[in-house]
Amino acid sequence: MRKPLAAIVGAAESTKIGLVPDMSSLGLHADAALNALRDAGLKPHDIDGIACTDANPADVAFYLGIKPDWMDGTNVGGCAPILHLQNAVAAIAAGYCKTVLITHGESGRSRQGAQLRIPNPSDLNGQFDFPFGYNGAITSFTLPAMRYMKECGVSEEKLAKVAVVSREWSAKNSRAFARDPITIDQVLESRMIAYPFRKLMCCLVTDGGGAFIVTSVDRAKDFPKPPVYVQGCASAAESYFTGPAYVGDPLYPELIRRAGKNVFQAAGLKNSDIDHAMIYDAFVHTPLWALEGLGFVKFGEAADFIWDGNTAPNGSLPMNSTGGGLSYTHTGHYGMFAVLESIRQLRGEAEAQVPGVQTSLAFAYGNVLSAVGATILSNVGE
């Protein structure tokens, strides 16, 4: 393991997640941010860098009373918080700021203060996809998922198993939106949304927010909670919004492989060194692509890997230990919640705590499949 790049010294979700009808997206940003500041023993005036998506970072800073010297509003969908982390690490190393607050808030279910999302008619999606009904994740992922199933011999039952395992985890988490156990038959009997995806194969739609605070390694132990060290970060892009139609190989997306190679190289680690993983499960097939692209299993083996219990509680690679986007929460842009659970696991604070976790990998997709982000975190340090 290489020398860590930075340290995360505060982290928290919004006070409520799931259904929060009395808060706008900005309110969820602020609620999570204040909780993270409290967790780190800091005040708004201690923050000199801020990053967020689904909101203007200058607006969030003003609302919180922060006067930042550095800001990042990178918005590439669900993986944006990981890109914010990558950029914050670089900004701290360059001396642009010392303490960065990264926030997320989204009223995905209640839609409080939300605007109707209509593609810009001047961008690629607005010109070439949206007018013909090809827009958004549910329609964009169907054909690539069907081809993957055919090429790899993945049955609907094996897709359903991913959702079943997510409930095994969420049953252990009191804040999870969906906690009741489900069976493969129940998944396959749930309402068809767009073949092959049935309702229980699709992520939740919830409200919620999250935030974490990043600083330099030499300051890591000056805070009340045990630091979580950033061992590596990586990001990659390959196409625009409706990514699955435009990536070079939708069965084995090259951008996932690039991000995987780079994050492991940055951390000086290999797949067998990872104790725990949080992988964005917008649909039941997206963890399969990531497990293969990141190198945990060979191409075509991910469905059997999950079927055999390897990602379930007590498995060889505990994955999505909150219940993930399928069962825990999914505000629309899920990456923040993946990172926060990695942090909790490394602190030993998770409700569904995995014994002996020293390394955790968080991975997220953005804008369907146009971008990805990955980070490896540890509690080992130097």
C-alpha cells in the first residue's frame, strides 16, 4: 500500500433519508453538511474548500456561511462525489485549500423545489436521443443488459439474486428504505418496468443528503474521529449521457477497466487486498459490469460470483453492506452514499459492520454510463 493521499476526518448523512418531504435539495445539502461538521468537530469558518453537485457550490457555501478559497461543481451524475474527492486531494496537495467539504442533497422522491429535468435541445442527448424516446437509465440499459444476459448465459433468476442479496444487507440497517426480505420468485413476479427489468430489479427513488470532509494526512489525527485515508482515486469517461449505446463495448465497458486499473495502481494494491466494496447498483446488472471491469472476477463470472454468496453477509467480498441503491437509498445520484458506507465500515461504525475491514473500494457510475469514479480508502494510514 502506498502513502495515503489525504484523509477524511468527518462524514455524515442527512438527519433523515428515504422520505423527507419537509426539505428541499438545498436543505438536504445543508443538513448533511452540518452533521459532517459536527462529526469532525469543525465550524463553517474552518472550511476553505467546497464541492457539490445538484447545487451551485457558491450557493451551498453562502447558505452555510462558508467563504471558500476553492470550489468544484463537477456534475457528471452519480459518480460526482468521487470526482470531487479526487479533485479535493489535488487541490489540498497544491495548496489551494486545507479543508474541503463535499456535499450532496437531492429531493429525489418528494421533489421539493425540484425542477423538471428536460434535456437541453442544443446538447447531444437533446438532439439525437430524447426526441426518439431513448432517454434516461431505464430505457438506455435494457438492450445492453439483454445482450449481456445472452452472451454470458445470465438468467433472470441470477439477475434477481442481486436484489435478494441487497435485502439481506438492508435488513441489518435501520435507516434502509426497504428492509423486508424478498425471494427470487418475488422479484420475478414484481411489475415489469422495461424488459428485463422488473420493479424490484430497479433502484429506489428517495430523498437524502450526505457530506464528508477532506484534509491533509499530516492533520488527520487532529480530529475527534479516527481518520479514513484516501489511498487512491480514479475517474474515466467514454461517451455522453445515454452511455450504453455509445461505449465501445457495452458488454465490458472500457471506462470501468481504465478507472479500475488506475485506482489500484494509485493505491499500490490489488483486488485481493480489498476487504469490502460499495458498487453502485442502479439496476441489478450494474454491479456485474463493475465486478468484472474492476478485475474482481473474469468477464462473464460476476452473476455466478453473487449467486454463490460471495457478496452477501459473511461472503468473501462483502458488497453494498447498506443494501445499496436497490434497498437502502437512491436519491438519483447515489455515489455519495457508497463513499459514506465505506467510511463507516473503516471506522467500525456501520450497522452491518464487516469484521476486520482495513480497505474499502467505492465505485459509482455517472450519467447512466458516460463516466465512472472509483476510490480506495483505508484505516491503516502510513
